[in-house]
Amino acid sequence: MRTFCHATTPVYSRRDLLTASANGFGLLALAGLANAQPTASPLAPRPPHRPAKAKRVIFLFMHGGPSQVDTFDPKPLLARHNGQPYPGQKPRVQFAATGNLLRSPWEFRPGGRSGTPVSDLFPHVRRMADELCVIRSIHADNSAHGGALLQLHTGSDTFVRPSVGSWVTYGLGSENQNLPGFVTICPTLGHGGVQNWSSAFLPAAFQGTAIGHSGIPARESSIRDIRSTAPSVELQRMQLDLLREMNHGHLAAAGADPALEGRIESFELAFRMQAAAPGVADLSKESRRVLDQYGVNQPETDNFGRQCLLARRYCEAGVRFVQVTHSYKWDQHGDLTRDHAKNAREVDQPIAALLTDLKQRGLLEDTLVWWGGEFGRTPTAQGGDGRDHNPHAFSMWLAGGGVKGGSVVGATDDFGYYAVENKVHMHDLHATLLAALGMDHEKLTYRHAGRDFRLTDVKGRVVREVFA
């Protein structure tokens, strides 16, 4: 006790002071939350690191691994030496044993004014060759589908990391606050499943929103629970307001919780989506000409055509990153001639229609279209009419968004087994995709577990040759 002017004043220790005032601090924080102005949405648009033509991405994912030597990388010597032993050294680690060289069953012909050679598998896409920048020298690290899909989608084949779409929306936000920033249409549930569109340790707002999955037709796919079951919009709004108040009270007492904050935002976004998303997904608003252009309602092209048309509609509505998956069909260890041809017929017309439609609407110039699979195939035969996995060389192409159309970047060896010229690793591809959107892959980082993470880890270079 301390005496002053005949009055006694109690002296508190720090522990006593904190104990006595703890509830006051909590109430003060709660009052601040109650009176604070609404914070900006995590999906609010953000400027890129530097000006760029591309504002959004459509990724056309060919799950299973298309063969580069049968699609976009012609190899005359492969035809000439058909049936002979591969003259080079096969990889030390192979997914499975393969035999002698196997020529492509399809001819390659020049497309467009550029003369870019494209296989007869893709006659419709070949007509769009002047829009394509074909990268023939992609290579990666994993010869198994699971690891290869994870590296393609997240940059890592061994750890749980945020997906490309999550990084893009984290960096740029979205142009429509009533829709997700990142949607994936009919994604595969295997080979990593949700990890391929997960936000991992990034805030939950950047998680991909799945529209159906590969196990159901695109015509039956929708965002889960997009239709409200509440008796009225007003009642649902009251429920959400009460839930938000309770969650903010918990945050005030327990401290910051990114997972809970992301959940609060997801409730609000879901409420807004119930009004906006059904209209975007309604293909009945498209003309018969457009539906026919994409191959909708045609047996072979209906499923992928719907996905491509949805991708255009979501991008047009302001979604930042849209993935379309043709799953899981391109893994031809046998029956290459039959099944690669069938797969190509399902996607060729819709892909060409998407590029044409985007261009006619003025969207292709600021939409980056990306096509490819998780790896390529061997030029050597498996089972007589098949090809094994090959992560050492495969082709992808980019279109729109400031890309140099009608061009080819990189090269493989004479038989298409290894990338040998201007090699583009998966980290390089990711760095280049971010650069097309105006983002520096070395600056796009997120602090987690005591270190700064990025999509390209500690590697990656921008392949400048792809840009006009």
C-alpha cells in the first residue's frame, strides 16, 4: 500500500493489472470491430507489379499426358527409324519399360500464315496456329501422375502448396466480387484431387471453387449448394449477420484466426454467388450459332464444349483464373491410335471455338489461354501401340494475353525424348505465366511458418521469347 495525503492507494502488479483489465481489452476490441468500416474484400482487384496485357487465365488441362510427338512436335527421324532401337540413352528412372521407336500415326501439316506444324489430330486448332506460341521444350521432375499433377498445379511434387490459380488471385484479386476469383470446371478427384486447386496456407478466399467434377457430365455440373434453401433472402441475410457477429466476437476474444476470417468471407461470397453464378452458368442464353460452334449437344464434343463455353462466360464475368479439365483420358500406354484420336475429337473443335470466340469478343488480347498436360509420352513403344510417361520433354502452348502467336519456342532431340534447346522447366513456365499477368514471381510471396514462400520456390526464369 502507498500513502499520500492520508489516503491509501492500492499498488497493482503487472499480473494484477492485466487480469483486471483483460475483459476491458476484449470489449474494447469488440467495440472497435462493431464500429469499424467494412474491410476490403480479399478478392478486391489489385494492381500487378508491372503493366501487362494479360488480365486473366484459362487453363485447358489435358489430364493423362498427351504425346508431344503426335500433336505439336513433329519428328521426321522418328518415322524414318520406326521399329528400330532408340539410339540414345534412356532415362535412368523410367515409369515402365519401353521397346523400340514408334512413329506417329498422324501427319503434321502447316497451320496459318506462320506455318506452325500441327498434327492431323487437331485440324480445328491448326487453323488457329497464328494465335499459338508452342513451347516444345517443357520438362518436369516426376514420371507418376500424382506427383506430376501436383508439380504442374502447385510447383511442388512432394509438399502441399497453393495452386497456380490461388497464387494468381492472391496477387491480383478478381474483377467480380460476386463470383469466385478462381473456378475449376469438372476437375479430377484423383492424382492429388483438391490439392490441385487448393489455396493451402494462403487465405481460404483464394481456394478454387469446383464446378462439378470429372465423374459427372458437364451438363449436370454446378457449384455445390448454389441454390438457397432459406425461406427468403431477407431471413438468410439475418442469419448471416448473426453468424458474422458471433464469429467477430470470437475473433475479438481469441485473436486473429486466418482460417475463421476466410470462412466468414466465404459465407458472404456464397451469399452473393447465389444471385450471380446461376446466370453465368446458364448456357441457354447463348445463340444456336455459338452452341454449334462449341459442339454443344453433339455427342463427342458436348461435354468439353460446355466446359469451354462456361470458361468464356466466367472470364467475361470477371473471374480471374478458370481451369477446364479433360479428365482422365490421355494416358495411352496402349491403343494410342484409337484413344488419342478419340480424345482429340472431343476437344479439338471446342478449343478452336474458344479461341475464335474470345478473339471475336475482344477478350483474347487480355486473356491468356494455356493448354497442356502433366507430362508427355515416350517416342518408344509400349505394348506395340502405346507410349509411356515422359517428363523429360513435352509440348504446351499459350495464346492471347500478349503472347507471340505463330511462334515456336525450344526444341527436343531428333526423336522427342529430351528437351535440348531453350529448356523450360515447370518453374520457368510458372514464372512466365505470372510475368504475362504483370507479376514478378520473386516478389509474389507469402509469409508462412517462418519463411517467404512463392509459386516457383527458389527457382524459375521468365521465358521472354513467348511474348510479342
